[in-house]
Amino acid sequence: MKIAVVAITRHGISLAGKVVAALPGAQLFAPEKFRSEAEHAAPGSANCYVGKVGDQIPVLFANFDGIVAIVSLGAMVRLMAPHLKDKEQDPGVVVMDEAGRYAIPVLAGHLGGANELAGKLARALGALPVLTTASDARETLAVDLLGRELGWTFTATKQVIVHASAAVVNEEQVALVQETGSRDWWARHANGRSNPLPANIQLLEKIEELDPARYGAVLWITQRQPDALPAALHEAMRDRLVVYSPADDKT
């Protein structure tokens, strides 16, 4: 990820230097009046601007995958609001307090990587990641992150992803059919999971074993195409089926 670190006060810039050091390739953005502090905090990675920090937001959104803002949460929400598009385009944004106690994902927690970024900051700086996405708060499965750290991709409409995610966090019965791919994905899932796989996630080895009527959502890890299924089975699952394609077929 290309990361921008934004700080607007002397104390914030001091913390920003530690953030930049913890995130290889990150760039610091600070007001021109604090140029000496910024260059001292992040040698070779400091960018200083004239004018308001709000004027920098469109540039940062367009050119960076993630933003760490050492700015108050309320102020950052107001700064971002005019520039938001959707979760597939917006960068992941994490807000930190000047004391470095908290790392709070405020935008694009899953697809934009803000939750993952907060986890990195927590490990590097001893901050507490404040994760408010339901799957992370409950340490259950995140439908849109399954296998991401292994290079897996998924196919499903936004509507199906929302439906499947709700089924998981609301503890409906969810079938996870794994026909291929690495089997040790849970421990590394979404910044790591130390608890057992939740009881409402039922593991199956073949999609043909599935009784669609039993499940609120079906997560299918396979090298096969959905049209390889019998038409009746595919039709029964089409509004609740997420298909994951592993980068390889190692089991």
C-alpha cells in the first residue's frame, strides 16, 4: 500500500515520524510552517504544503491507498465527507490521537485495508486498534476478506456480499465449502484470529454435499465455475453464493 501520513501539529508530527518509520515507503504531509519539524521527523519523506489541510484531501485520495491522519476523528470525517465515493474506490483511512494510544479505522476498513493498517500500527507502536466492523468486533469471519492474505479473489455482487456478511455476524447457519486452497487461512484471517471458527460456520468438502435450504449463505472455495453445478443447485444458491478462487490449488 502507498501510505500518506497527515499531521497538523508539532506533537502530531513527532508521532508521524514514528508512523512513517513503521510503514516502509510512507510519506509525511504537514503544514509548511512546520517544515523543519517534519523534515526532522521523517527525513527524505516529508512533504510540506501551504494552505489548509482540507485542500490536500483530494490529492491524497487520488494518489494513496491508505491514509493515517493524526487529526481529531470529527475533523477528519468532515474533511473526507465531500470526497467519498464507495468502498471499492476510497482509500483506507486510520485516525490516531497525538499520544499514539489509539488507531481507529474510519473508512474502507475491509476492502480499503484500514483495519489491516490499524493492526500494523498497533503492533509497531503499541496503539490499541479500535475496530468497529461487526466481523472484527466479534472475531468472526469477514466475507470480503476470506483468503485475501493468501491472494484469493472472490466473485459476488455487492448485494450478495452484504447478505452473506449479515448472515455470518447474525449467526445464521453459513456453509463454507472448501474444495481447494490452503487450509490454514483462519489463523491469519483479517489480522489474525485466535478463537475457534464460529459454530455457525459449517465446513464442507464438496458443494454437492450441500442442502441449500439449511444455509443463509454459502461460501465456496473452488477452482470450478458456478455454471459447472447442476442448474437447480445453482439457482437455489445464486442470491447467497460467494465464490472464492485461490491463487493455487494447494490443499
